Amino acid sequence: MSRLVVVSNRIADPRKTAAGGLAVALAEVLNNTGGLWFGWSGKIVDAAEDDDVLFQRAGPVTLAMVDLSQVDHDAFYLGYSNGVLWPVFHYRLDLADFDAGYIGGYRRVNQLFARKLLPLLRPDDVIWVHDYHLIPLAAELRALGCKQRIGFFLHIPLPPPLMLAAIPGHDWLIRALFAYDLVGFQSKADLHHFAGYIEAEAHAQPVDEGRWRAFGRTVQAGAFPIGIDVQEFTALANAPEAVEMYERMRREYSRRRLLVGVDRLDYSKGLPQRMRAFREFLTKNPDLRSSATLIQIASPSRENVNAYTEILHELESLCGSINGNFGELDWMPVRYIHRTVARARLPGLYRASRVALVTPLRDGMNLVAKEFLTAQNADDPGVLVLSRFAGAAEQLGEALLVNPYDTEGTAAAILLALQMPVEERRTRHEALMQTVRRYDVHWWCDSFLAALERTQAEEKGTSWL
Ligand code: ADP
Ligand code: F6P
């Protein structure tokens, strides 16, 4: 059997807690398949160019890590990946910083990854590259003679063609995707945007189902919505730490209904909009005021990127003013916690909550929605309020779908969720869980790798960049 080689910028010891859908999903996949996980060590050093790869054994997985120099980290990670690609791919052209200097760092780090990874590869390895940090990696590997099958999965959304076209050098970026054998997206909408872009900008011709020819090459592309490890998460929900958390929350909030939000503190997650909707709910429903509490856990993320500092201040100020205006001596409507919660305790928190607010302005998928559903007691389940702009909404139509920009509409959905009779909660939960179970993380991994295996081998050549 071929060895699986996973490559991503962020890597994590599969035995430890991580915040971020990519690290959580890949840790679960690799724990099962074993293999090599190659990525950034998380360390910034003076000059990384000739540093050795650092190896670490983590159960069945070998982690192979490279350091980044300060200059490369700033241009590659803060600059191009999170200052250009992240905002544009989340439809936020207004937040993009198209500094021409960043692209050099992005290319240098992709070249560094290719150079350090190549000697570690075996002829029959299957290589799976993840996310927007590493779009040109296959092109860089091919330029060095790599012949193995390489797949790519984009964890974040792909925006409509004209929005993509706002990125200087966008054609170079999308052309680089054709060095892969298979490109996977989270949703049908993302796949549709990809097809629209290559047809409009590169005169691509559909060759076959999900296969296009452009730039003198062909590529296979498809939608592979990511899931969670339902069995593992259910076991986590029944383990002592989660049960203890559940009981503690139930004791503490015995007279109240809990609403919960768990996110990285990111402007794509719609946290200020969520707070405004909750404030609207409190304003419109004075009789329900002291019976509902929103717990918002927001883990620190990318704090060196300006837009993230701004969102932090906005959120803190909104939570402060809601508590100031609506709080009582014995009740605060919002509990805002700016930290990562231990993964073992999360299911307990989800289970103790009557409502989950998963209301991103734009999200590739959103795994919190699936985790919340999985942690529920099927006899008395909570209600998922889900943004129609999360990739998950394509699959989870039985949730209460909202437009997070519509403050009144979201506030009305909160009321509906809190008052939903148990029969309706059960019916919706059952239908949602069928999807969550069927399209779990193993389905995602197996279906992507099977599709990669089926791709028609094409001589990709070395002239890419
Ligand atoms: P993203 O990949 O954009 O962060 P997802 O919802 O897809 O969003 O994945 C987030 C993952 O990280 C989930 O598994 C979630 O449980 C975890 N996570 C997010 N925020 C926190 C937090 N504050 N504490 C603990 N885990 C978190
Ligand atoms: O899942 C989306 C994602 O952007 C991953 O690519 C990333 O690892 C995660 O969120 C957390 O972000 P970061 O790696 O920048 O901390």
C-alpha cells in the first residue's frame, strides 16, 4: 500500500489539542492511516534556508518540520497567505493588502517546502497538499522532477471569478493548480466558481465529468465536503472530562438556557454581527432576558495581522456594552472567553447548550456545526443556527439557516431556536445527524484519495513556473 504524505503549513501533534479545522481533521485522518506529515515547525529563526528538517514521531505519524526565517514568515504567512489570499477568498477585498513584496516570500517558502520534501519522498507515495498557503507547491515539486500523484484540497472558500481576478497575478495562481492531479473544494459553489474562472479567464474546455483542459494541461476537480470523526467525538463526549464539564454547566446554569459559539477569533466568523443579533434578541424579548446566556469562546488567531487586532477590539467593546446595558447583579448575558478550550471539554459545553450560533460571514465548511450536533443528547437535542454562507449549509439544510448580516432575522432565529418544541428539535437533529455520520472525516479522506487514485496519469512535465 502507498504511503500517505500530507503537506500543510500548520501541523499539529495528532495527540494534542488544536484550534483550526485543518489541523483537527488531518490529525484524525493521519491517526488512522499513519504516514508522513510535512509542514512548518511553528518556529521562526534568523535564517532558515539550510536548516535541516526536524523529525518527530507522534503515534503512527512521522512529523517532518521546517523552520521559517522571520522575513519569509512575514511575507509568506502574514503577508500573502493571510493578508491577500485569506481575505479575498473570504470575499473581503476591502481587507486585502496587495503589497507587491509578499508574493516573493510566498514563492520562496513554497520552493523551500518543495526542496526539503523531495528527498523524503518514495516513488509510490501519494502526496496530499492542503490549503491556500501551498497552492504552488505541486508546480514547485514538478519543476524539481516529482512524478508522484499529488492532490490538493482547499479548506477555505473559493470566491466568484471576478473577485479572484482582483488578485494581481491571479492567473499564475490558478494555473499552478493544474500541476495537481486532483483539486478538491469544500462545496459545489466553490467548484462552480473554479469552473467559471477557468472557463472565463483561461478558455478552459470541459473534457469529461469534473475534468478541464486549460494552460495546455488537464486537471480533475471535485467537491469533497470535510467532516468530523463522529465516533471519536462521540467517545470524547462520553469521557469523564466532557461529562464533568456538562454537569458543571448544567449546575451553574440550571435556571437558564445556554447559547454557545466556538470559533477562532477571525473576521470571517461574523462575531460582531452575532453579538448584534443577540443584543437585538435581548432588546426585543425583555421577558426572556435573564433566562438566556451566550457563551462565546474565541481562540486567539493571527494576532500580528492588523484586521485581527481590529476585530478583537470590536468584539470586546460589543460584549462589554451588552453586559453593561442588559446585565443584572446576578446575571451577565455574554460570557466571552478569549482562549482555546481543551478539546476534551468541548463536547460537554456543546451538550449543555440549547443553541449553537454558527454564523460566519463566509466559511469553507465549519466543523463546529458538526461537532455541536454530534455532542447532543438525541432525546433532547439543541438547535443549530447556521449561516447560509458556511459551506456546511449546503449539507445541513435542516438547521435554522440565517443570513448573519440580517440582525433582525438572526435575532428571530435565536428566539425560534430557544422556543422550539422537543419533537421538532428531535426531527431536525436526526436528519442532520444522518448527513454528519455519512459524510464524516473518513468519507472525506477515502473519497478524495480514491478519486486521486482514479485520475488519469498525465505527464505533468517540469516547465511550470
Ligand atoms: P476554522 O478551520 O476556520 O478554524 P472550523 O470550524 O472548521 O473553523 O474548525 C475549527 C476547529 O477548531 C474545530 O474542531 C473546533 O472545535 C476547534 N476550535 C475552534 N475554536 C476553538 C476554541 N476556542 N477552543 C477549542 N477548540 C476550538
Ligand atoms: O481551516 C482553515 C485554516 O485556515 C487552516 O488552514 C489553518 O491551519 C487554520 O484555519 C488556523 O489558522 P492558522 O494556521 O493561521 O493558525
